[in-house]
Amino acid sequence: MKPLIAATGLAHEARLLTGPGVLAVAGGGSSAKLEAALAAAAADARGILSVGLAGALAPELAPGDWVVAQAVICGDDQIPTDPAWRDALLARLPGARAGAFLGSDAMVTDAAEKRRAHARTGAVAVDMESHVAARVARRFGLPFAAARVISDAADRSLPAAVRVGMRPDGGMALGPVLAALARDPGQLASLIRTGLEARRAFAALRRARGTWGLA
């Protein structure tokens, strides 16, 4: 059977997602790299799923909550997800909420920016891979779905140390993190909280392994 392609951002996410019948592709924060990798794999795929961590835009969402896309907003475009696949994911992920996802080529880290994005688009979550995966799936005529677990709430601004220190594998580069902390020691508590919330999200992602198959 052709594999299901799981489009994600971090190498750590890809390791959690890879399994029988699932080929995980990590973009590492680069839309161009992810698009090229997905396009190269699409000919032998039976569907593309955007899956991994996301930032909340809807204020009621908390770290560890699952969201499943009804559509992905790509600039002025909206790409719907496969209805049967979406419904199957909602049934398999306890408490998951359906809504639109906002695709972004850059991290959305500021709470005020999240509020504006939610008011402008109505999207419940934002990530850096779903819009890329949606475009590739549409180009190749493949079923597409997106399921994401929240890592940071809508009212949380990620500290600068996270923005400069995040590595493509999901770990933190110690040098840039320490330099950011030296410039602003007051962000240490926020950095610790962000790490704990990300750990909760990764745990939810790990527990959900094996639920991704096409309906």
C-alpha cells in the first residue's frame, strides 16, 4: 500500500509520527524545503496529512488540546480538507475541535498578533506547514487533512529565547538561548513555562500515534 505522508515542522515530530504506512516529512521551518520534499514524495502517496504542534488562536484552547482542520487559510485562498478523513480524525482524537487553520511562513509568537489573526480570519490555530501541505495535495489531487495539538495558548507570547533558539529538530540551541537570557533575564520563567507546555503537547502527539489513517 502507498504510504500516508505526514507533513510536519520538526525532526522530533517526524520521529514521533513515523510508523507503519506513514512517511513523515519535516520542513524544519522552511516552507520551500517542505514543499519540495512533499512534491517529491507525492507521486507515491495515498494522502497528505499536516500533523504536529500548532499555536492557538481561539482563546479557549489550551496546550495539549487537539484541533482538526475544516479548511486551511493560505493567504487569500482557502483549501478545504477531505470531509471523511476529517470526521474520522475528530472521532479518533478525544475532545478535538474542528475549525479553520491559518498557514504562516513565519512563527506567530506574539499574543496581540494571535488576537488580530483570530479576529481577521476566524481560524482556531496557526502553524507553518498546513498551507504548504494543502497546496501540494491539491496540486497532485491527493486527499488532504490536518490535525494539530496546541503547544502555546492564544494569550501566550513566546519568549525571545524560544524564537532565536529553536532548532529544526525541535531542541533548543544553547548558545542563542543563553545570549537571549543574558539580554533579558526576566524571560526565564516564561521560557520554563513554554518548555513545560511544549512537553505536554509532544506527549499528546505521542499518545495519538496510529490514528492517522485515511477513513
